[in-house]
Amino acid sequence: MTLVSAGGVGKDFGDFTAVRDVDLTVARGEVVGLLGSNGAGKTTLMKMLLGLTRPTAGSVELFGETISPDARKRIGYVPQGLGLYEDLTVAENLEFAARAFGVEAPPLGDLAPSKDVLVRDLSLGLRRRTAFLGALAHHPELLLLDEPTSGVDVLARSDLWTTIRTSAEAGAGVLVSTHHMEEADQCDRLVVMAGGRVVLAGTMDEIVGDTVRGSERIESFERRFAELAVA
């Protein structure tokens, strides 16, 4: 089942085109990596998929229908800014998120020792774990994660990716944006953006292996990505 579908989506801000003619789908149980450097258009695209920003071209469907409040309730979203209230504790943030979706607050797990700590006093890694847990509280069918591992150490990044893969194995579709090349291997499919457009798409093997795009063999994904980012 296709959970989210964008067809020919574009977004202009005055004379500036942030996203142009992007096609993208995410199916149940798969992790799609949205890769690109800062300014590539990843966040703007995610906001259009959520209905937070209206496209100036193309269309978006959630769960086979036009975007609606009911459809958005089936989504878990972690924005770059994490969406946490810094003057509330970990437990209070999670309770608020759960009540917003009409569900019970999730078990704290390894966040239990920090349950009474204000979010502003947490490490970035613990903040991201709190945001993840809040986004998962209502068991969403679709996860949209905007650079969820940015700024955290290798161990914390590994833990967050374990959570992402576990969610996909339980049947959720996941769209996760990143600019970490090593995270590409964690994804089932990749969509690479540069300058607001999709420049590469497919599995890692299709992009890196013996695949030819036009007349050029792609021998190094990271080098090719760097070339596209500045093109």
C-alpha cells in the first residue's frame, strides 16, 4: 500500500524555487532515505507531504486521498527542531503528545532516569530520543523524520536507526531525510535531491553498482552526490 505519494510537486517562494517537479512515494514497511545537502529542498518537501506548506505545483496524497486532518493523525513527525517544549520535563512532553492523539503516554524505557528533567537541560541525543518516543506514541502508519540523527554521536545514531528499522518491520512506512552518506545503507530506497530536484533515485545497488545514468557510470555514491550537490 502506498502511504504517501507526491506527483510533480513544486514550491516557489517568490522568485525562488525551493522544490521543483518531484515525484516520490513511500509504501508500507519500507524505509526511504531522502538525501541531500542543506538547502536541497528536503524540509520543504516534507512540509508539503504533511500539508504544512501548500505546493505551488503538483499534488500530494496521504493514504490514497487528499491531505486531511484525519490522515495527518496517522503520521508521526519529527521535525529538525524536534517540536519539544523546552520548559516541560520529558514525562510532561510525552504526556502532552499522547493526549493530543488521544492515547496513553508510552513507557519511558531508558528515558525513565530523565523523566523529571526539563528538556532544555537534556543532551541532544536524549532530546532526539524523547521526540522519537513522542512521535511513536500513537503507533503511526507513516513516519516522516527530518534529519533525526543530526548532531548526535555514533552510538545514539545507531540507537535511533534501530528504532526506525523496528518501526518499518512492524509495518510503518518511513521517510527519513539525512545528509550522512553512511546512513544510505540503512534505507531500502534512496531519493537524492540537489537544487530542489530529484537527481538520483533507486536502491543503493542501483545507484552505486553497475547502473548507468545517461552515459555516466556511477562508481562512487558519495563522490557522485557531492558532484550533484554543487551542480
